[in-house]
Amino acid sequence: MKFDEVIGQKEAKERLLQLVREERLPHAMMFCGPTGSGKLALAVAFASYLLGDDNAMVKKLEHPDLHFTYPTIKLPSMGAEHKPVSDDFAKQWHELLMQGPYFSIDQWLQAIGAENQQAIITAGESDDLVRKLSLKSSQGGYKVSIIWLPERMNLECANKLLKLIEEPPQQTVFILVCEEPDRLLETIRSRVQRIDIKKIDDEDVRQALIAQRGVSEEAALRIARLANGSWLKALEELQVGSENEQFLDLFIALMRLAYQRKVKDLRRWSETMAGFGREKQKRFLTFFLRMIRENFMYNFQAQELNYMTQQEEDFAKNFARFVNEANVLPIYDLANLAIRDIGQNANAKIVFFDFALKMIVLLIQK
């Protein structure tokens, strides 16, 4: 992967290249930033640059001097004494990475069939890394170790990695790709050079949507603003457009029925919601919260503060005035309470009917 395949992040790319040009490349770096900003993509591109991005093995991400570490789980087929390591899931990792280095921990967990398990980086992984990095470079150049989500290391692994960073093998570069640096040992944080990766500029997201996904100019502009600097969010918007349209219809129906105080129709609305699975119910409530936020901000008439599709904005033109300083926080509390209740397996029909009835009262507050 080359730098020009990384979406945006011009400033970060230039900083990394400058470190190499000025021969100030640290042996350990930590890329920090929000989900979807391209931290892993940038790490892979930089590793490819250091290893020679025209190399056929680098292009396939199969270079013997490029090592990946990532959270894993223990499969039922593994022995009782076995500590899972990245190599156990190398095939799934490579397949996901070759599809594009923009993915979330949830997508990774799905790829390895984690279900409800908590993925971590074990002490077995640090032992494996010590063994790999103790070998001489196969090409006589750098060895690069990319550690994705190091905050998921257990304590034993973190302490072993600390020792490895303190006494690094010759010509080894560590790149930690981190989203929650505060969860890392302070001693590790103090021994790496932190590079903060910002959200992707809307214009860069827009251009990538057009060039890579064939999205129209107007749709790309809307999605880029909704993505709010996350390429993952942009891709999500492309994939879940139909579900969001359904959610918008349900949101509009709820608000109109609540305003008109049509209790029988609201009961039918709650029955429709109860027919969805719990995960979809929670996704709707998350969508609901976003729509409340957007309609509240719409009242300020500041376009740069709003992130709505055209259909959402068309409804907001007349509805936004009903979301105001008097009711916005109680509405937020109501929706978050519903999310909690659904998560705790409460009766969905009761939860949503109660939710709908309380909206009648909240919409008339001024």
C-alpha cells in the first residue's frame, strides 16, 4: 500500500516522510486518532515505504520483515495451555486487510467469529514477537512491527512489550495504532513518539467517494458531511442507506402521531418497533438521537453544524422548531433510557409505547 492510497492525512504523511529524510526516525511510534481516520492505513503505507513499496511481497502485505499484532480470541479447538497469538488468525487478518485497511474492531471480531468474546493481545503474542524480531532482516533493511489496538494488551503482554521497546532489536521500527492511549501503561506511552491523526477532511472524503465508489457529486457531499471525518462512517452510510430511510419514516411517523396525540396509532407504531430484533431497535434509537441533535442544531441556522441527508433536512424545515432548549435534554434522557431497557431485555412493546406516550408531552414543551 502506498501513501497516495491513504485518504487525506496530507500533514501526517509529510511529517513521516520528513522524519525519514532528516534521519530522525524513532524506533517506536504511536499513531493516535478517532475510529475511521485511517491510522492503520497510514501505518501500513509507512511500513510499505520503509520496506520498499515497489516490492512484490510488500504489495501483497506478505513481506517477511513486516509483522502484524492484533487482538485475538481463544477458539474452542485450542488447547487449555495455548495462548492465542496473531498467527492463529493470520489468514482472516490478511483477507480483511487486503480488502482495505479501513475496518473497526467489530468488523475484525466478526471476521474471526468472536461472537460475544472479548478480544485481547496475550503474553503469548509478545513472546512470539520477541522470537520474530530477534531474527535478522531478510532483506537487510528495516523490520517493521505494526501493533493494532495495543490498549487491548493484557498486563503481562504490556510489560514484555515495554522491555522490547526499551531494548529494540537492530533496525526495528514499532508502530502502535491506538484509539484509547490512556489505557496503555504510562511507561509505554513515555517511550514512544506520539503522532496524532486527525479526522479526515470532508473534502478528502468527498473526493474519495467519487473516485473510489462512483458516488455522485451531491451524494458525496452529503455523505462526507455525515461521515464527520470517518471513512468507516462514510462507507457505513453507503451500506445502510435503505435502513436509514426506514428509520427516517419511523421517526417522522412517531413525531407526527405524538404531536397529533393519536394514542391508538402510537400503539401500532410501538408494535411495529417491537417486531424488530433488539439490535435493530437500538440502531433506531441511536438514529433517533442523531435526528434530535440535528433538528436542535438546525434551529441555529448554521449549515456547518448540520449533518443531514436531503430527506432528513426536508422534514427538519418544519419540525426542527419543536426541538428546543426546554425539551432537548429530556428527550435525550428518554431515548437513552429506552436503549438501556432494550439492552436489558425489557418488553419492547411496553418500552416503545411508553417512549411514544412521553413524546406527546415533551413535544409541547417550549
